[in-house]
Amino acid sequence: MSSDDSVYYDPYKVEITLDPYQVYRRLREEAPLYYNEPHDFYAVSRYDDVEAGLSDNETFSSARGGILEIIKMNVQMPSGVFIFEDPPLHTVHRGVLSRVFTPKKMNALEPKIREFCARCLDPLVGTGRFDFVADLGAQMPMRVIGMMLGIPEQDLGEVRERSDASLRTEAGRPMEDFDPSGGDMMQEYIDWRIKHPSDDLMTELLTTEFTDETGTRRRLTREEVIIFCNVLAGAGNETTNRLIGWTGKLLAEHPEQRRQLAADHSLIPNAIEEILRYEPPGPHIGRYVTRDTEFHGQKVPEGSAILFLVGAANRDHRRFPDGDRFDIRREKRPNLAFGWGIHTCIGAALTRVEGRVALEEVLKRFPEWDVEWDKAKLSPTSTVRGWETLPVVTR
């Protein structure tokens, strides 16, 4: 724990968010259990501690949320916000979704994902520049999740903007408002689908029968389906958007590795894993502490909020030798970019396919690029970390 002024970590401090890795290194070595007094939270940064904490859902509860500010708000979560639920309710809701988000079904979407990438990228060929975020990251993933849910393509921009806004915070400030239901964004679509079933995820959620936590056989309520769709629309866009932005940035900084990928696409899946490890879109995961516990012989009291620093754990040299080095040929080991345990991101397989296909399609058209750093902008949010804009010049 740290009352020592020599190391200070604050998820709201913009200077740290811009490049947190020096602070992460010091936390791992000097304060593997860290306490931030101004914001009253604990944090752990070593891989083994983060993995163990995310695996222990009884001690570290998700029911108050996974974001520090939401945990502090003590919001009553409505049924259906499955990312912020504990068993048995989480088990039931995740079971409904796991039938859809299988690796086999996600891999089957590859032709459509490739088509969406081509629609984004083909008009940019010959222009000499494009933006990894505005032109691809903000477009393709939303089209994919929109296709899955059955949302009309002309409405996807508004859906993306609303879901993005729900995760944004002002630079240097915590999130102040949170609507756990996701608002009314999906109500009109759900009501249309109730009357006009189709071959999409929304219809499947409306019609699937399951046994709930009370042993009752039933379907999801309208309100639960609305919340499911809101959560999926936000998560389905945000993670892949950030991954695509980091792909553009890291491969601009490592041109020799980019050229290896352009020459041999079989290296791309491992490169996507390395990008996720090196720059995870969600740099930390919050939990509520349900009972007194310990890390490194020091107490974390019941009722505390704790952050599991995924971004720090993913570079821990105890797990990943020379963890601050970016290496697309790194020996494959599981990392924590998608979380761990029962709350491992249910869309991880989809994000991996989208990231791989996006990079393949970019390299086919633009094997060489440089970032226009004076125009690139990192998002100031305290919840996810990635690029708002990443314009590049192609060669």
C-alpha cells in the first residue's frame, strides 16, 4: 500500500492517462497493493493479482458495476445489465447470450466483416490519407453489431454516438451520470421486432426460452431485451474501435513489424493478440469488495472499491518477459485485455475476427503509413483508453 509520495496513480489525471506505463511499472514494483486516498480506492497491478481478483467473483463483486464512479454511486442495477451482475443472475443472462456469441458463429461473420471493411476503405484508395478511427474503427464494428441486432444502417451513427457518449468523461473528471438501463435508444427497434420477427439477434433475444435464477421457465422481458441490446451496442462498438486505433498507431511506430505482416498475413492473429496485450482498450476493471481480503499481507476492507489494472498486468515481466517491448512474434500466452473469469468479454471472439480482418484489409490497400501526430487525438475518458482520431498519410 502506498502513503509514499514517490508513486501516485489516478485514473482521472490526464497526464497519467496519456501514457500510464511508467506509473504502472512503479506500481508493480513499489506498491503492488496501492491505495488512493483522494478518490478512496485500492488498485493491484501485477498479473497474478489481477487474474486472481477477476477470478474471485465472491470477494470482488460486479453487482455495483465495473467502473469506479459507478461503484461509488451504488446504483441499483436493473435486470439485464449482465456485465454488472453476479451469479446466479449473471449465469442465467450470460447463458442466454453465449448461445449466440460462439467462436464458430463469430467466424462465420467474416465475409460480412470483410465486406464492411471494403466499403470503408475502397473509397480512400489513392487519396494518400485516411483516419483509422473515423474511417474504419467508428464504422465497421457498428455495422457488424447493427447487422447482428437488426438495426437499420441509417440509424447506426446515432446509436454509436449515444453509446460512445455514455462512456465519455470530461478530461480530469470522473463520470457524473449513469443510466444503467442505457436509456430509450432501443425501444422503437424492440417494439418493431416484437411485431415483425426476423433472423437477427434482437428476435432471438425476444423469443429464446430459458430457466431463470428462480427456476422459472420464461423469456426475457421487453425491458431486459432493451438493456441487453443497449449493452451489446455499446460494447460491440467500443472495444473494436479502440483496437483498430491502436493497431494503426503501433504499426506506424514499428514499420519493420508492419512490413512482416504485409508480407505474411498468417502472422496477423498473433499480432492482434500482442496489440491487445500491449494497449488494452479497457485499462482497468473495477469491483466492489464484499469481505475483508488481503494482497501482499495488507488488508483491503469490506466495502472498498478496487481497480484491477489490466494495462499494468499485461506488461508484467513476471508473466511477459520484457513486457514493455512490442513484438508481433511474441510467444502466445493469455492476457487480460478481455478480462478474466466469469466476466470474460462475451464478444472477445468477434473482436478478434474484426481486428484480424480489418488489419488484413488495410494492409492490402495501404502497406505503408505514417501518423499525422499533430492531428491525432487520444480520448480523455477515464473508462476506456484509445484514439478519438488517428489520421495517417499512406505511401
